[in-house]
Amino acid sequence: MKLKFDVADKYQPDPFIFEDCGELYLYVTGKKGVEAYSTDDLFGIWHYEGIVASIDGRHSYWAPSVTKYKGRYYLYFSCSSDDECQFMHAMVADSPLGPFTNPTCFYKRFSIDSHVVETEKGLFLWYSEDNKDCDRIGTRVFVDKLIDPMTPTNQPREVIVPTMDEEIFKRGRNGDKDWHTIEGAFWFREGEWQYVMYSGGCYDNDSYHIGYVAARSHESDLTKVQFVKHTNNGKFAPVMYKNDFEEGSGHHSVIKYKGQYYAIYHARDLDCQKRNEFTEACTARVCKLHMNDGVITAERYSDHI
């Protein structure tokens, strides 16, 4: 089901939901900066708050996320300049809607799709970067421990790797090798299980999907958890992908709202004719998630929850 917004003709790619003091915030990809929305009811009207973070000389602000740490708010996103690719950045504010200041670049290499979480062992950054030194080359999910909210240790561990053709972004993109993409990681813990959900494949292909890895573990150092990818005996078994009313179902976040888990994700209407190079006409949507003994299922409808 689509979320409801007070503005028309705007898109919400890569929606990240964040709850603070009874208010809900949604941060999305933007060309000129990170854009945000707010509401006091997940299923009510979301109000457009405009651009809440930008850096002079940068553009294409991808896949933002926010965490609260010791009373301050930290915004993570990737952006680029005319002579650089997407680099991961962080900014800080005293309010969920900014103004976010003090931009810090985490990695001087392609790095996207942040999710910072705190456990008993500290802060950890989930993100994606490329690996070309392997059979299935492409973008993969890594986790890196943070020294503080603005400083990574820069000792990332590769966690989720491509294992199937449905995760191919483009065939023959790198010479004679197909390029794979696994991105948009979101970690959470429920009971004895830890989950990392992710997007795989190409947003413009029917196989673009949301999958997950899981671990039955109480380990709080997330660089040490041994996650296992969910498949059907090694075959493609996504939580979400194209159905009879929407396509491009991917890059999401998760919230436990009034005792129920929900995925906030982007997708296009199946008959959408408004695609463009930057947004692909993605709008934010919501569906229920269910967890049972390490297995995630999604309950999706076009017009209700």
C-alpha cells in the first residue's frame, strides 16, 4: 500500500523510516540534498519538510539513514561531485530535521546505502561497496565497526555476497563478466534471531527484489555474526519482488510500530509511464512483515494493510 503524502508529483526513492519521541520521519534520496517527510501516524498524511542536508559542490544524495546517539542525530548518505563517485558521508544535528552540519567523508571509494545500529558492543555501519576480486563481481554488503558516530574503523567485513543470477545488475558490464548488485542493507534483531534484509539485482529488471540473511545468535559484535542467506534449497526465494500491481520493489527500511513490524519500501505502479533516469518514479509504500523462527514473510496489498 502506498504511503500518503501532502505533495504531488514527488518521488520517495530509498525511504528510510525513523521514530523519535512519538514522531515519525522519512528520509529519501534527492538530487540536490537529502529530502525528508514527517508525520505522527504511519498511515496518516506525511508532510514534506524539504531538503534537510546538503554539501556545497555535491549532488545525487543517495539512500540516507539516521540514528540517534547520546541525544544527537546523525545522518548518513552517499553523494558525489563532478570528479568523484558516490562516497559515504555523515552529518550531525540537534533535531531529526536538522540543520545537519559538519560533513565528514567516511571512505574515499564507492560506498552507498548506510544503516548505522547500536548494540551492546558499540556502533556498526552496514553499507555496500564493490568487489571485483571474485567470481560474481559487483556490489556487496559489508559491516564496519564505528569508533564514534562520525569515525569508522575502516576494517569492513564482507557479509552478503551474490550467489545467483537473479542478483545480476547487468550482463557483460565488466568485460566478459556479469555485474551483480546487493545493496540497501537493514539490520534488526527479534528474539533470538538477527536479520539483515537487502535489495538485489537491477531496479529495472523483473528480478529486482528484497531478500535477507539470518543468524540465530546473541553475538553483539556484528562483525562476528555468521549470517546465512535465505534461499529455497539454493534457489531464488525473495521476500518481495514484482507482483500483479507493482514492480521495482526494493530498497527498504523496517519499523516495529505499535507491536507490528512493517517494511517501508519503494516501488513503481505496474503501469507507470513516468520513469526517468534518476528516480525511476519510485514511491514509498508499506506492508506488514512477519518473522517466525528465522523466516521473514511479507503481506502486501495494493489498497490496504
